[in-house]
Amino acid sequence: MSSQTLRQSIAELLTRQPMTISGLAKEFQVKFSEIESALEHVEKSVKPRKIKIRPAGCRQCGFVFKDRTKFIPPSRCPKCKSEWIEEAAFKIE
């Protein structure tokens, strides 16, 4: 068993590669909400480095959620109302 906490493991993984919340939940076999909570704490603890975000986007019309501050993915596009949304990806740089 690893001596790292979930938050430490997430931070380490995100320094190596970008990941979505769903990808992190699958990787660590935890609930989506646990990853969301952990990311909020990781964001505070990695300073002065920063979590870079590739924003979520609508696969139907191409709308980009560039001003979104929440980690969880949006449920639908405000422009075309499609639910076909590509999740944001996170990486620590």
C-alpha cells in the first residue's frame, strides 16, 4: 500500500500528465465527488505552481467553457443545449 494520500497521488500524477476528473476517479477507484474535493485542496497546496486547465468544450457546436471555475464538468452547452460535453483536463505545471 502506498504511503501517499489521495491528494498527494493526484498531484504527482498531474505533474506527469493531464487528466480529467473521470480519468482520475477511474485511476484511483474513488467517487467523482472525492476527486472534485481533492482537486480543490491540491490547487491550494501546489502553489507557487499552478493547475493548468484545458477547458471543457461542447462536441456539438464547439463552445468552450473558458470562464468556468468549477472542476466538475458542465451538464449541457449554454449555446446549443447539447449534453455532448468533453471534460476539462487538468495538469500541474
